[in-house]
Amino acid sequence: MNQTTNKRIQQKQQTALLILDAAKKLFAEQGFENTTTRSIATEAGVGIGTVFAHYPDKITLLGQALRGEIGQVVENSLKILGQHQEFTEQLVHLSVGLMAYYIKNQSLARELIKYATFQKGPEAAAFNEQMTNFALVASGIIEQAVKKGVLDSQVQVSTMTKNYMAIHFFVVGQCLRLDAPQLEEQTTQLREMVQALFTGYCLRGKSLP
Amino acid sequence: MNQTTNKRIQQKQQTALLILDAAKKLFAEQGFENTTTRSIATEAGVGIGTVFAHYPDKITLLGQALRGEIGQVVENSLKILGQHQEFTEQLVHLSVGLMAYYIKNQSLARELIKYATFQKGPEAAAFNEQMTNFALVASGIIEQAVKKGVLDSQVQVSTMTKNYMAIHFFVVGQCLRLDAPQLEEQTTQLREMVQALFTGYCLRGKSLP
DNA sequence: TTGTTTCATTGAGCACGCTCAGTGAGTATA
DNA sequence: TATACTCACTGAGCGTGCTCAATGAAACAA
């Protein structure tokens, strides 16, 4: 029963992959807007109807194409978080990974985030869940700093986390919007803003470089 | 020469107004996506081609429809800025006007800002110029606070301004994204974030309420 | 095997935003 | 007045993203 039924399911899964691979290739080669769903279907060797039988719309295809990579980028950032001692540098590092990815894939990332930020739907929900996790990590870093006595204990961790996320989105927005953003410049700006946010609450006499 | 030429020019200007008025009406009644350019043409009593002879694309029509109102809102906010003594309250007040407008016109404003934030073109440029002016006002408020000795003179005004703008965009983003945002809640969050940003640098013993 | 049901696949077709060659009234020139 | 030119206006038509009734192969039932 299972073995026989599998034939259809396997076929379906493979078709879905074929379409996704074609989409990835064409998006990378021609950009999002310049790639037509018809050309994706042709590249994948299926009819247009099949494309939309597997993915509800074009933006979902882009989301599926980028989601894995973005998750990977965040994961990598998390792995080497511990290398930094200053919690502000940990926060900076957390954002820089994504910033670098967004700069490298500016036009595709811009399209996805434009959608995810302002629209509703499963694709936006999935993306925003990733961002919620991201905020949780930031919150943990700030909480640790308070517990270690590096930060004044009267700060509201939740409010500071929101402030950090605001900075993150602000700088990420610039990475997506500017004409030829330089990672170094944007990182410097990010660092300045994060330090400005926290320096007033730092207890030990750590000075800015 | 002028008088006779005016006939054409006047006719053209009136046609443009007719189209813009029709667009305003239909956008308000049916939303941006649900309003077709054809229906705007019909409502205005002109052909579709005429619509695009006057406005390069649909989003420009929305921009023209909202730009005036948004400018008005900012102007009104500026007029009563002086009523607040605490500079943090001045900053909060600066944002609240726009937030209220965005909540009231959520779906249309979202569409315009989605475009202006991530796309290029004259419409986006015009909107971003408004935002640059907005940032200049904020910068002035912060600079004043430093000069008055309310803020530690070692703060970088430019960096703090960026931090404030980050908060502004963050909260405005929520006003545009959430399902039924409450102005009071969003204002409270904005105030918390602004106070958290500056409290560490405040010289006088002004306490939070 | 034969009949029945499920469901992945298909492409003609729809509605949309936007284009562009053609039209004719308005304007300047003789 | 007669003629040439300008330019606001027009809608048929194009290329999109996406839909949906129809098709037929795979899966199950007899």
C-alpha cells in the first residue's frame, strides 16, 4: 500500500523540486521581476498550471529558494557568537551575518523582505517566525549582560531588545535599499548605534575603541 | 499667446485633477489593489490611455493622493512641538502624528510605504525627501537638548538621530503591519523605547513617570 | 481482469497594469 | 483664410500572474 502509493508521492515531490530548482536558477540569473512563471515552467519541463499546483504564488517560490540559505546564515552567526566577549559585539555580530547575505543577494532579498514585511500569508508568517527567533537570541544576550552585571539592572530587557531590533531593521533596510552598500560602512554604523544605545547603561568603564 | 495657449493647458490640468479625484475616491472606497486603473479612467470619464498620459503608473496616483495629507500631518505636528518641554516628549510627539494617520489609513499607507521603502522612482524619491526633513527636525531637537545641557555633551547627535529614526520606523512599521493597532499602545511602546535610548545620557534627575 | 475513484498535470483563458500608433481639436504661421 | 504643426487623448493590444475545467495515469475495489 505504502510502496505503491509512494510512486505518485515521489513523482510529485520530484516535480516540486524540479520547479524549485528552475526557479532558483532563473531568479539568480535574471532577477525576480524579469523571471516569468512561464519560463520557470518551461525550464522545469512542466506546464504553467503545474507550477501553481505546487506553489500558491511566485513569491512563495522565492521564499522557498531563500529561506534555507537565510536560516543557514543565522545558524552560522549563532555558532561563533561566543567568540566575542562584549555583549554589544555579540549583537553586532548577530546582525552582520544577515547584512552580508542581504548585500550579496540584494535584489532578491529586497523583494522577499518587501513582501514579508508588509503582506500577509504563509510565506510572510514563516519569515516573521525566523525574525522572532532572532529577537529571542538578542534578548538572551542582553539578559546575560544584565545578569553578569555589565548592564545596569534597571534596564528593561524587553525594551532594549526592541531597540536593538529597531536598529537591526534600520541598518538591514539600508543594506537592501542603497545602491552599492559596503558591508564595512554599514557595520560601523550598526556598531555606533548599538554602542550609543547601551553605553549609557554600562557599569564597567569599558571605553569605545 | 499666453491666453490662447492656456486653453489647452487648463484643459490638461483639469483632466489630471479629474483623474486624481477619481483615484482618491476609488482608493478610499475599495482599497488600492481592488481599484483597477480602468475603473479610475471610467470614473474620471476618460480613456485608460489618458490616465497613463498624466501619471506614469498606478502607485504615483496613490502617492499624489496621500502626499498632501502626510505633509499636512507632519506640519501640524511641528506646530505644537513647543508645547512639550521634555525633548523626549517632543520626539514622541513628532512620530505620533504620523502613526495616527497611518493607523487611520492603514492599507493605503502600507502600500505607499512598501513601495517608497524598497523601490526606486520619483514617487519614492519624493517620499524619502519628506523623511529626510523629518530626520532633520529630530536632529534639531536632540541638538537643542545637548545645548541646553539636558543631554550629556559627549553623545553623537547624528548617531542618536539615527537611533531615533530606527525607533520611529520600527513603531511605524508595527502600525502598518498589525491587525488592529491601537494608537495608545503603540505610543506607549514608542515612549518606552525613546526614553530607554536617552535616559542613560540624561544629566538632570528627570525620572520616568 | 474490469470498473471505479483519486489526483497530479495541463494550457486555454481571465483580469490586471501599462504601451503606442493613430486621431483630431487647438495653436501658430503664410 | 488657408496651411502646417503640436499635443492631449484614445483604446486595441501586449505580457504578466494566476485559475479552473478537463484529461488520463496511478491506485484501489470487484
